[in-house]
Amino acid sequence: MGKKKDAKAAKAVEDVFSSEESPLSVDVRTALRARTAAGEVLSPPDVDADGTPGFEGNKAEGRAALSARSARLAELQELLYAAGRVDQEAAPSVLVVVQGMDTAGKGGLMRTVAGAMDPQGVRTAAFGRPTEEELEHDFLWRIEQQMPEPGQIVVFDRSHYEDVLVHRVEGLSPRAEVDRRYGAIREFEEAAVAAGTRVVKVMLHISKQEQGERLLARLENPDKHWKYDPADLDTRAKWDEYQQAYAIAIVETDSDRAPWYIVPADRKWYSRLAVQEILIAELEDLDLRWPASTIDAEAEKARLAAL
């Protein structure tokens, strides 16, 4: 009886939310944009990692809203995919760049938000340590290989920003080279937008305290040891340096055509809901329509009945 009661309560909460209406009281892109309306560029420490901008509900309500709105996201993604199937040259595409400190929730975001869409038109790409072949090329070469085709959404789990974040903090490249890369990234993203790709950049902002709790939880659960990397503590030891590196990267590469969003990530349910709403808003802006039919449906129904 307990499970049935919990399921009934969850359904009652979910029914409060509509798949057609945003559950947030403000435009999520305005609320979470790194560059404010006054032109000031925020850095991660300026944002409350435990906040839920635009959403006044609790965890259960947040999860219910996420579930309810997944239908809208799936519909919009199907519209995009259909456009790509019909007109490869004219169809737009979407690139979602997801960055964040270890345990910020990148993997869960992939499963929950990207997983709600049709895998035919959605792809994820993860970027770790470069291979020998990749090191023989410019740092953007491997990124170019994974860019979305028309009608497609691609989500980057880490990205070309590793080549300015990690390289700046760990000294893997000379500072002059890191500075050059900011300009190269701006040019690369501008070219992508000009070619028809929507570029959305998300920094999942987790607090140092919350990260510590998540790392400890992994260590205390043997089933999660596979997710733990001792190197995570080496990175954590340079927390302030990485926060500064993020701040510099955001200032250097934020633009109206390739914006950065700083998403509070201490509450996983909120960060997933917020990113989903950003993606929905971007797809709605494309104002896509179902492609005009090229078949005689009545004739095909007659053929089907005959068979």
C-alpha cells in the first residue's frame, strides 16, 4: 500500500504542471545568463549554488515539473530532427556545452535531459585526455569532428573549454597559448552560429561543500567506487584557481550569440530542470513547423488496407 500511496502522491504533484507551460516564474535564460542586463559578467562565486531561481517549489515538485516538461522537449526535438531529414541544407542544429567541477552532475544531466529525447537525433560526446592523434592537431580539431549535423542536437560532456580551464590552472600550455585559445574559441563558435548551429553553454555551479559530500558518498558506497578518481582531490585542492579560470573563460567567450549560463547545481533536480527549460526555450525560438507532406495519405491507406 505504501508504494501505491507514494505513486499516487507523485502523480498528483505531476498533474499540477503542464507540458506546454514553463514551471519557472521567469525566463530561465535571463535568470541564469552569465551576462546581466546591465552588461556585468558574473563569475561562479557570484551565484548561489544552492539557489533555485524562478522555481518556488520543493524537490518533489521540481522532479514532477521535469517529468511533465520532458514531453515538450521531445516534441520540439522531433520537429528539429524532421526538419533535418527533409532539408539538410536549411535545417538548424543545436550544440549544448556542459562544463562543471567533478560531481557537478554532468552525467545525470545527460541521462535525464538528453535521455528524454529521441536518440536518432541526439548525440552526446565526451572529451577526456587527448589521444596522440588529437595532439597532432590544433585543440579544436577533435571538437570539429563532433559538431552537430543539421537537425541534430549534440551535447558535449566537457569540451574545448578544458583546453583553457585545465591548461590555465595546471600549466599544461604557456599562458600566451591559453590566451590565444580564447580568441580561437570565440571565432569557432561564431562560425558555428553563422552556419546555423545554436550554441548553448552551461556551467553547472556546485559549491565546495556539496562537492565534498558527494565525493564522500562515493567513497562510502562500494558500488560507486568506480566513479571515484583520486585525481578529483588534486583538482579540489585547487578549487579557487579553477573558479577563477571559469570566471576568465566566461568573460572571454560569452556573447549574445553563444551565451554562457551559470546553473546552480547543489540541487540536482533544479539544475536538470533549468537546463531542460533553456533547451526548450532555444528550440521554441526556432519556430519550427512539421514539414509539408509529400505523400498521398489516402492512397497509401488504401494500399495498406489492400495488403
